[in-house]
Amino acid sequence: MYLYEKGLFFHVTLYGSEKLETYVVGILFLMIYPVFYLANITKVSLQEQEGNDYIRTAKSKGTPGMKILFLHILKNSFPRILAHANTITLYVLSNLFIVEKLMDFQGAADGLFDAVLRGTGFRIGLDIMVDGISATGYAIFFATIILAANLVAQVFKSLVTPASQEMNHE
């Protein structure tokens, strides 16, 4: 807001769902925590890999640090990082409703909320009227997103898991 006030940044609309910038800002809001969560998981995983014998051997042979990072450390860290894909997906979907309400965005979470609490208010003796067909459709939609995220994570996990780790789990 300060940069906009000084004329150094363009105006960004935060409310509604009519403009592309609102989608971008909503995605940024949703991704703040997952990015830091992944960064922390990655950092811990990299620290665990750093003291292994094969890393010390690669360093002693004069292998460049970036090559060690990408070929050895990250390759062996990916299965642990991908194990958290379900947690991140659930976190994003659970916060989707909050972000949509704060931004007055007409999205899927807002649609689910309207389907479940259609025609209700806050009073004693309230009869909750649920639009069962819409609520079921939204529930299936969100369950499909969770299933797809799990399947993609499992496929990538099977691709990057070293053969020695696969043998130990069988």
C-alpha cells in the first residue's frame, strides 16, 4: 500500500473474483504457509543427508557442491519431502474458505459454504437447510483434489525413491 501511495506500484484489487490480480493475490495468501513448511522440511532433510559417507566421499573426490546438492542430497531427500504432500494439500484446502471469505471471492469453498448453510442465520432454534446435491458435488470435488494430490505424490515418490530404500521396506 505504501508503494502504491508513492506511485511506485500499481493498484491491486483484493476483493471480488472478477480480475486476474485477485486470483494471484489469493494464491499468494494460500501459499505463504506451505512454502515455509516445505522449506523447513527440506532444510531438516538436507541436514540429515549432509553427514552421510557418500557425501563426504563426493566432497573428498572434489565434486562441486552444487552437483553434490542436486545429484546426491536432494535426490535422497525427495521421498521425505513428498511424504508431506497430503498435509500441504489439506492445509491449502482448509484455508481456502478463509481466504475466499476475507477476499469476498466466489470460489469452490464459498460455494460449499453456501450449499451447506443456505438460508440460515444466527438465531436460537435455527433450522439448517442444506442443498444436498450441491454439497455432495463440492465434497466430491474436494475429495478428488485430495486423491489427485496423493496419487501425484505417490508417483513422484516411487520415481525418486532409491532402490536400496525400496528393498528395505519390503
